[in-house]
Amino acid sequence: MKIFITREINKEAIDALRKLNDVELVINPKDTTLTQNQIIKKAKGCVCLVTLLTDKIDKGIIDALCPELKIIANYAVGFDNIDSEYAKEKNVAVTNTPEVMTQAVAEHAIALILACARRIVEGDEYVRADKYSLWEPDLLLGPEIASKNLGIVGMGRIGQALAKIAYHGFGMKILYHDINQNEEIERNLQADRVSLSSLLERSDFVSLHVPLLDETKHMIAKEELKQMKKSAILVNTARGAIIDEEALIEALRDKEIFAAGLDVFEKEGCVDERFYKLDNVVLTPHIASATYEARVSMGECVVENIKEVLAGRPPKTQVE
């Protein structure tokens, strides 16, 4: 049984897959990306396809790999890169790696909030440019985060983890916007569920944690940015297209908000160069889940799902 991995993942997962009986493991090197036609050619005959969020797995690929293909194991929490509805029609299981990245992404959201508020990147560049000579009372001032309002858009696993860190660690007031009410968070963290408009108007910090769907694309656009405080900081560790980048660049340039911290962008791996000219934005290369612990756990989740399918059982984290 052939397992094809579109790009090399963590060593522990690969070693575990190599130990499976009657399995041929084919791995595309980590420093190369494949076109859809290349995926079809290299993955032909595979029972298991291990993908990354940068791989667009559409009907064409699914059709080309069926009927042999039994599972698409996505090495990510999100699965908007896969036509999961069509896969279901073809009796192909689609799995992701939920929960295991929760703490890492929540911590990165906090890191971006702190980096923006305390102007860490600007301070680092200032020192490296040999501009620092003495303490100055008005140098690189920014807001404290303790006791401020944190607006969380999307109170799923990551949103909840962030809320707990912010509430217990910094005494922040939690506001959240979600289609579902979370009574536990409201009870334990004194959080308030509010409309998106109210959240944007009241929050000192806004962190996005919703999946990319038709209804969430450009959820934060020109009008939403105008509702935010001029002192507010916007953080995105979810999916880039949730924010209208054109509108955000304009808002940052015109100082309509204080700053933004972005780990994701509208086009994966392609950052609008206008961001580089702004000193009130912190940019990271989609590394919110980049902890040793998260990567090992993601690999374990992929391996367990494949094992279940090869044994004729439903995978543990099949997406619906």
C-alpha cells in the first residue's frame, strides 16, 4: 500500500509510517512544492495522501487518485485546501490535526499582541542600527495589555485557549463573537458574547480565530476597521483572507488603528510588499503552530488516522 507525502514532515511521523507493514512510503523533499499535475503523477496508486495546507486538493486530483485513494490526511488544523465534500462523495476520508496545535497558536497570538503593543520589532531594529545611546522617556511608547478588552472572533479551541491565557495571565476583559454561545467561558472567565460591531468598537485588542469560509472571507474589511479604536491592535493567526489586506494596509498607513500582527496572508507565501514599508505591523511566516511539541503531535495525529483507515476503521479526526 502506497503512502505519498507531498512534502517532508517531522521525522518522528515518517519513522512511524516506515514501520507499518506492507507499506511503500514515498516522500517529496521538504524544499520543493508540487503542482497539481505533479501530485497526480507522483501519488498515482496511493492509498493514503498526506498533504499540507499549501496543497490544493481538488476534484481533479481526487478523481485521478480514485478508486485506490482511501484517505487524505491533512497535516494542519484547517482543511480549506481540500474539496472535502467531493472527497466524501468518493468515499475518501479527509482528516486534520485539531487540538494538538491549540496551545501553540494561542501563545503566538499573545506573542503578536505583545510584540505590537511593546513595539518589539521596532526596538530590535533601533538597537541593531546603533541608534540606542541613552534612556528616553518617549521612545517607542505603546499600550499595556493588563486589564484591557480583548475581542476574540471565533471562540473555538484556540479562541478559548487564548481567552484563558489573557484572563488569568493579564486580567484582560474577554469579549467574543461566535455563532455559538460558550456558557463555560462566560461563567469561568466572565466573558461577554457580543456582536462583531460591538466587539470591534469596544476592544483594545482583536484576535481572529475563525475558519476561512465564504461568509468569513474579508470579514474584516474597510468598514470593520473603521469601527475599531485608533489605539487598537489587530492580530490574525487564522487565515489571511479573513482580512481585506487592501483595507488593512490603508488603515495602518493612515493610523486608523495602532498596529497589526499577521502570521497569515491572503496568498500563502506571498506578502504584499506595501507591508514592508509600515512600521506598525509585525509579520511572521505562518509559524503560529511552530513548536516542537505541536509538530510532533501533528505527526502523531496523521499516523493514527492512517493506521485506522488501513485497518478498515474510521479515522479519529475525520472532518465533517
